Amino acid sequence: AVYDTTATEYTFTSGIITGHRYRAMLKLCTVVGCSEQSDISAAKLAASVPAAPAPVYIQGSTDITLTPAWGFSGSNGGAPILSWKVKISFNGDDWPTDAQVADVADTFLSPNRACDPTVTWCLYETDINEMSIDLD
């Protein structure tokens, strides 16, 4: 038999249950015997990126508020949903990239709101399922 003595990882491809936390420990074995047990790893959640919300629509508006709403019947990827990040484009063409969002994330104009310098888009972040956005 030929053994790969350089392997330092192994990928399990069956028996994984989405949403469960897993830990690992191991022993190294040779023809002489096996080592002591390793330390136990930190827990890791078996999860993936959630599905996108759909449909997205504007539920209501006034001259100073806008209420985006959305449905969500997809998978959460096996992990709890922590927040919704709502991007608003004021002209329908300009949308923030992840890099732009990172640039303005520390300059929220009001709680949970950040806009680009030319105010063609804004990012709103909330931990509730629906929100009213104050445009002032």
C-alpha cells in the first residue's frame, strides 16, 4: 500500500447535516502504533451562504419615507439570519459594490445607514425583517 504522508487535511463528503456544529480530533498512526489524541478543534457550523430574497418590491412610500419589502422562502444555508442589508439606488443604475460598502460602512449618516458621497445609493442594515427608511 502507498500512503500519503504529507496530507494535513481530509474532506468528509457524506453524513454532514446542515446547521449542525462539528469538532475534530485525531491521532496519527504508524506500524508502531498511534499517537496520543490531539486537542479538540473549535466548533465549526456546517453552513453555506443563504439564498437571495425574492421578490423584492417597494411596499410603500411618502415624500420622506420608502418601505422596501421582500419575500424569503429560500434556504438560510443552515445558519440563523442575523441581518438584512438593503441597498437603495436613487437613479436605478448605480449600485454599491462590496468594496464601496466597506469604504462607507464606518460613516453611517444615521443609525444603520451609509451613503456614497454623491448620494446615488445608500446601504441600510437592520436585524428586522421589514423596515421603513427615512430619506431625510
